[in-house]
Amino acid sequence: MAEIEPFHVMALLARARELEAQGRSIIHMEIGEPDFPTPEPVLRAGIRALEKGELHYTPTPGLPQLRQAIAGFYRSRYGVEISPSRVIVTTGSSAALLLACAVLLDPGDEVLLADPGYPANRHFVRVVEGAPRAVPVDAASSYQLAPAHLERHWAPRTVAALVASPSNPTGTLVSTERLSAMAEFVRGRGGTLIVDEIYHGLVYEGEYTTALSLTDDVFVINSFSKYFNMTGWRLGWMVAPESVVPEIDKLAQNLYLAAPTPAQYAALAAFEPETAAILMARAQELKARRDYLVPALRALGFDIPVTPQGAFYIYAGCARLTRDSFAFARDLLEQAGVAITPGIDFGANAPERHVRFAYTSPIERLKVGVARIGEFLRV
Ligand SMILES: Cc1ncc(COP(=O)(O)O)c(C=O)c1O
């Protein structure tokens, strides 16, 4: 437990809420979830499920029709055929990541992870007595693991590498070519590649595809949280190699029995054309926010060497503005009413020189935020 850390941003968010309760205006650029409401068709499907009393356990790997719909999503979005029997519906991608670590790792087994990266990943590894191995990444590899990192850091106890593309906190992509080379490398070492595709669909330029189009020998993680704007429904999924599905099923039965039933019925509407049109418009809105915010932050003196291609994050160097990103984020909140996330949440690779901006507020609010940061920096 001593090695499990909280999300530091939660304390910051709590302080921001406290200031708001006192009447202060706060611009939120710290929150890692879309500000959009659940799409109407999904909401209606959820309400219908509640009214019909669809409130019993589902089978552990998920409602058969939802597993089928997810398989259909791979066919329509990526042109990839997968069997619905390989889809396991989970309580958010968080549960999928935990299940993947639990099924793959023995005590002491190592997993390679990019630093900076999503903070929970190293804790999923650690909580099942694995050893997270943080690999420092920088602009040279678009803040992503690259084949050369795997070659350098793969050790006798390494059994897996985890890639998130687009990444939290950097919003950058792994190219298909590199992903393919990494899949091949990992297979050659008898290991497993885990690919977190939770921000797929929120990609504003650049080619990308699911890792399932490259190989069946991969754990692909995804979620209804981000692209589908369903964070609080707690629903995600994993596509695993057929041979490990019974093991995952067994484990999930014991850990949480099944994902929430009303959420699964609601999610059936997530793939309908009406929902798809809503989500596409929202992705365009996020792109417009990114296109505004990246140059605005650069003009303020933040370093953004790689333009983030996806998700809703900008990972910005702040070394020209401060020597302590944590104090910077704290002072910015207290003095200017702008909440951002300090680098410390994403690892040990120069966290004091980085902050993360989330563009999960409307563009008018982002503009107010930028103006406030400008004033704060001039003081
Ligand atoms: C990269 C990444 N993976 C997984 C998650 C977990 O999301 P959820 O459990 O809501 O699917 C998050 C949440 O921020 C994330 O950023």
C-alpha cells in the first residue's frame, strides 16, 4: 500500500471546488473527462432499461448483444473481424487494465510503461505484486514507447509492455509502424503487448488503427468513458486472445461478478448512427479547442514540442516559467483561478518541469483561462 499513490489532481480539484463554493470563478483545465453530457440516445436506452427492471446480474463477460455490438464496432470502424467471444465487458477500462495485469503477471514480473503515463497503470501492476518499469520518454519518440525502448529495457523478468495511444497525459499517438514493430518484438520475447485505446475516436490528425488489425496476440483495452462521454456509467471492455478468456472470466466473476447492467443496456445505443453523429460533432469541437489552445499556450511561454494529435490533453513544458510545476499549479489556482494538473501525477520523468492542460471546458472558458494565465505570468 505504501507504493500506491493517490491522484494528486484530486486534491487540486477538491481545492478548486472549495474556492468555487466560496464564490470564486474557476476555469477547469485539470479534469480528465469530457464536459459533454451522455448522448441522448444512450441516456434514453439507460432509462428504458431501468423502467423495464433490467437490474439483475448479466453474464460476467457482458451482455451477449453488447459483446456482439462491440465486435461490430471493430468491423465498421477498423474493418477488423473479431469474435464476440473475445470481448469482455468490464467496469470501466480500469477493471480491464487490472484484469489484464492480474491474468498476465506473477509476483516480480515486470511491465514496461512510458513515463509520463497514466498514473493508475503502475499501481495496477504493483497491486498484483508485479514490478512496473517506468521508461522515460520524451519528444524524440512523441512521448511514447518505441521499439528501441523495448530493446533497451526488456529484461529477463519482463513479461509485458503497456502502450496508450493517444496517451494521457500527452495526447500523442504511436504510429502504426512502430506499434507493429513493438508487437513483433514482444511476441519474439514471449511477452504480451497491452494497448490502451481509450482515446480512440478522439484523434484529430494522423493515421491510426486498432492493434487488433496487426495481431490477435494482444490485449486491447477500451472504454465507454471518453469518446462515448459515459464516464460515470463505469463501462469499458477488453479484447483478449481467445485462450485467456476463460481465465479472465473466472477472475472477473470473483472480483466483481459483472459490469453494471443498466449501463450495458444504455451502451447498446452507443453504436447507433444517431449517437455516432453526436459523437463526431463533439470530436470536432474538441479539435477546435485543441487548435485554439496549443498556439495560445505556446505564446505564453509553454513548451509543446510535439503537437498532440488526440485525446483532450496538452502536456506542456513549463521550465521557462517555473522551476516547480506543483507550486506553479497551486499558485495559478489560488491567485488566478485556473486549475491545471502538475506533472507529478504522471511519473518521475521531470514532473517539476511539466503540467497537463485538459481542454474539457468550452472554448470561451479556455479563452478566459488563457487570459488569466497571461496576467498571472506578467505579475
Ligand atoms: C489512459 C487511460 N486509461 C484508462 C483510464 C480509465 O478510465 P475508465 O475506467 O473510466 O474507462 C483513463 C482515465 O482517465 C485513462 O486516461
